Amino acid sequence: MASPSSMNAVEAKDLYKRYDKVWALNGLTVSIPTGQVVCILGPNGAGKSTFLHIISTILKPSSGSVKVMGYDVIKQGAQVRKVLGISFQEPKLFWRFSPEEVLKLHAKVHGIRDMDAIEGVLRQLGLWEVRRRSVEFLSGGERKKVEIAKVLIQKPRLAIFDEPTAMIDLEGKHYIWDAIKDLAASGSTVLVATNDMYEAEVLAGSILLINKGRLVAMANPRELKEMVAGGDLIELLLSAPPSMNTLERIRRFITSEVDLQGSRLMIRTRRYWTDLPPLIEMLRSEGLVLLEVKVKEPNLDEVITRVTLESR
């Protein structure tokens, strides 16, 4: 087996999963590196949860192979379960237990002796005041936090969070995001399935985009935005309208959309930070004065929508 430093956290090859006549996964092949937060995005029914459940040995694939930290999920399921922790979309808790009791039990099951860490996690997630209240009397958001706290206590090599901030208020979301980033900083590889685009931008070192059970893209948020041709908008207010010759020079330089409205020049480009300096120099060489410069990048929601549509 490869050394931990040289292997990927997850290796999936030609992964298929069928439910009756529906293919939840349809030949998914992806390599997920260790040591970062990877957010898994895609429309409802894309196969995100199915993929995570196969990684976690909860489901078996119809065909294909998956390795987690070098262990085969089918042949070496016990070893896989030792290196991962999962926070389910719907919390799996003993309802008569308190959050403190749930975490103490979870710590004992996983051979964790540092019981002082439980207090730290309860405080970090805003659960300290309800630590001795039975789970059945907690709110949905508080139960979700307890489910997340189990993984934070465990500090597994591979941590999986399925919709971690569903049902959580804004303050609670920030507690959870900080905790997930701390977990990754401590050495865990973290997978987060989410439909919250802002959450992905806050957390993701890489984004894994799935649609119809197939890999659409895997890239960091910046690279993903660059996949959308003409995604960045540069808006320049000039002292006077550029001449037709100048406008033609700009159109030859910029391969995507160029639009002129009076003295306002609007340009679509893939990378505004590489195209903007030569554009400014070109305009200045023509004697035009820049009165205003605005730049707008596409948000991640727009990018995901466009990239997913283009993959159909």
C-alpha cells in the first residue's frame, strides 16, 4: 500500500449505483487529494449523498471501485470505517441522551481519552448551555450541531459532512464553518456535500461538481470561475467614445463580448486581472482618459449553473 503522504483520500473509478431504473451514479471517476476541504456540489438528485454513502460503506456500488485512504470500500470496509467519520444529513442520535453523553459515548467507542476536548467542542458550537438537556428536547439545529460535534471529537483522517448547516441559523453556520476549517487545519481531509454556494466559497479548497451521477468538474473556486468564458465583466467609463479603429483593436484582443454604450465600454473576459492592464494601456495610447473602472466577477452560484448546463 502507498504511504499516506502519497495517496489520495478517495479514488473512485467507473462508479455506478442503480436504484431500480434510476442511475444515481453513472460512471463517476474522481480522485480527491488529502489535506483540504472539498465541497461536493450539484443539483438535487445529482448523486452527492449516494457517493458519500458508498465512501462510508453504507451502500455498495452496482459496479466500479472506490478506495478510501488506500482501502477498498468493498473488501476492506472495516479498515475504511476506522479512518473516517460522518455527520449525516439527518442526525443519528440517542434521543434520551444529552449532548454531553452522546459525545462521551462516541469518544469511548473511538478510543478517545481526551474528555476535555468535549467541553471545547460544545462551547465552539454554542451547545454548552444545553449540554445536559435530552436530545429529544433540542431544536433541529441543536441536534444537527451534536451530529457535527461527534466528527469534531473523533478527528478522523477523512471527515464527511452531508449538508452540515441545513436548519442552522446564521450565527450557528459560522460556528460550524470555523470548526470544519479547524478540523482540516489539524490534518483531516474534509468532504462537505452542500447546496449552499456561499458555504462552498467560505470552505472549499476544491469544489467537486457532480451532475446526473457524473463528474462535471473538480477545481478550486477561482479555476471553476475561469471555466466560464466571458464570466468577468469589465466596465470602463471613458472621457470620450473610442474610435472605430480602437474598438476593433479591443475586439481582436478580447475574444468574447465587447459592447459600447456612449462613452461606457463593457467587456466580457475570462480573466479580468490579466486583460485589464493591457486594455488600460491601449486606451491611454489613444489619448482616452479613464474616468471610472468597475469589475464584476460571476458568483459561484452563476458559475455552477452555467457549467452544469453546459455539461448536459
